[in-house]
Amino acid sequence: MTVKVQREDFDVGAELAAMTRGRTSIGGVTLFVGLVRDMAGGAEVSAMTLEHYPGMTEKQLEAIEAEARARWPLDDALIIHRYGRLEPGDQIVLVATASAHRDAAFDSCHFLIDWLKTKAPFWKLEATPEGERWVEAKGSDDDAAARWAKES
């Protein structure tokens, strides 16, 4: 189980290969890769800067991952979240879960990405033609995370 918070990009194929190499008990891996969009809230976005508190952020991501491990029979899990200035098309986040069974892999990956949106301490600043703006939490993200809280 791995959590990485980093400025540099990641190679999805290399991360998947490292996760599964020699592990014949894994029956399925589910991946989610989040990308920077060029539009948000009806406005053009030319860049996004992600900020975090080192140490606190990793600890919170590890707690979210531990919750997934407690809920599903996972062989492995990986969370990579980037910070710094990113441009449209850049990768922001990779969540991967591996299990003997596909339902556990799918459900745990969905859970992790929903909880990352609401519980991970990252702050996003978007650059638009009108200037910079902080991204506010969305009610729909809270609703998604609340669904998982009810299922615990």
C-alpha cells in the first residue's frame, strides 16, 4: 500500500507494472487517473496550482487508504497526488486498487477517489482569463463521500 504526494508527473504503466509484478493472487486492478480540464464552472482554465501541507496531507491520504483496506479485501492500493502548477491535460491523481475480485477493486477505487475529493487537504487555485480563483468544495462531492459513510 503506497501513498505518494509529489510535484513530478507519474507513469501509469510503470506504476501498474510495479504494483502487479509477480503477484499472481491479483485478479483485477482498477485505475482512476484525474486530469486537469481546460474548463471549470463555465470558465476557461489555463492552469491549476495545487497546494498542500506536507506531512499532514500524506497522513490523511494514508488514513483514507487504511479505511479502504478495512472495507475491502485488497492485495494492494496506490494513491499518487501531485501538487504545484499544472496545465490542462496534465495528470493530477492516480488511484489504483488491486484485489482477487473485481467488485472489491472497483468499489474501493471509487471510494478512494470520492474521499480524496472531500477529505484530502489540497487547495486548488485556477488561472482563468478573468484572474485567479480558489476552487470551492462541491456539494456533489460531499454527497458522493456521504454515500460511502452510510455504507460503513
